[in-house]
Amino acid sequence: MSGVAIVTGGSRGIGAATSVLLAERGWEVVVGYRAAADAAAAVVGSCTGVGAAAVAVRCDVSVPGDVAELFAAADELGPLGALVNNAGIVAPAARVDEVSFARLTELMAVNVVGAFLCAGEAVRRMSTRHGGIGGSIVNVSSAAARLGAPGEYVDYAASKGAVDTMTLGLAREVADEGIRVNAVRPGLIDTDIHASGGRPDRVAAMRDGIPMRREGTAAETALAIAWLCGPESSYTTASFTEVSGGR
């Protein structure tokens, strides 16, 4: 498979693993990142190390101008073939009656509005309606969307529920325009997103509640995403792939 793939939130965790795996599979990769420039540069180095063209672009997906610049950088590499909507944030554990307006607004802006902005840019490039040749959009959701995350972050779970609904609606909207839209729902994955939410020990504390009795890895999640990006999944759209160890 060849083409250009954009991975938002590509400097760490699932995004970083996905960027490198796509590069290994022949994609040119645009690594979107919000703050970790050094980490993004390291991911680009790993991508170019396997022979792919790659570039890192600073992008806050909740800012339309940043999103436009991200996609303009991809245009310079060639036709866009895949978008991995991976950028997302989580906040410290809190009940709904403790969630502030500021927290809720920021979380929804990144996790939901950002996914829509990026998907819109991708459709305008990929859709046969706009002169494109098709492509794949993979939204990184979360098992929290169906579990609800009570006592932790119902707001985060709700944002991923919105991503799930967008996945279904958009997939059916552009199915006859050459674009496939699917979602991956990671469960407890060993990345630093838990620390960013104030719970560096979260995975270890919840491990016994996973039927497989272990956490997942970013690399395992990336394998599911890469499959949905590529031609092997050519008849798959509006689908949800659980990468959650049975949880």
C-alpha cells in the first residue's frame, strides 16, 4: 500500500506506534502533535529510517487554522489516502457534578470538534464527489464509550461516544464516494495517557478486571488501525474494532 497518511496525536503512545507501522507498510506519514516536538521528531526519524517520507506538524486539532496547516503539509507529500483521528485528551478522575465548564469545553473541543474538523478536511480530499480517489478514515475511540467510565471521567466517555456516532454517520454518508470510515476502541492500553489524567498506576490497578488479565500495548492497537487503513479491509466500513482484552 502506498499513499499519504495523517496521524493526529502522533508523537506518543498509539499515535506514535501507528505512524511507524504505517511507514513500515509503505505509507508516507504526517505526524501531527500538539506540544511534544522532540517526541514527534523521534517518530519522524523512525519513519524515515524505514524508507518513508515523513514530517511532523504542530497541530492543535481544536483550532481550524492548525488543522488546515496539517493537511496542507500532507498535500505537499502527495494524495491523502488515510486519516487516523487519534488526538485526544483525558482529565483527572472526577464525578459529573465536579466537572467544570472549562474542562468540559476543552475536552469536547479536542476529542469531538477536532475529529470533525480533521474528517472534513479528509473528505474534501478523498471523496470522488470532490475529485478524489477515495481513502480511509480511522477514528480512535475508546472502550469507555460503551462502559461509561463512572466515577472516573464520564465526560471523556461521552466524547468518545460522540466519535462513535460520527463514525457511523460519516461512514454511511460517504460510502459511495470511495471513503471507508471505521473506529478502533482501545481498552486499557499501556501508554502515558493515564499519567496525563493523574493516574499513572491506573492500568495496574484495573488489570484484574480485564478478562485477558493483562493490559494491551500501543503496538497491538496500531495493528488494528493499520489494517483498517489498508486494502485488506476494503469491504469494511461503519465498523468498530475492540482492542480491549475482552473488557
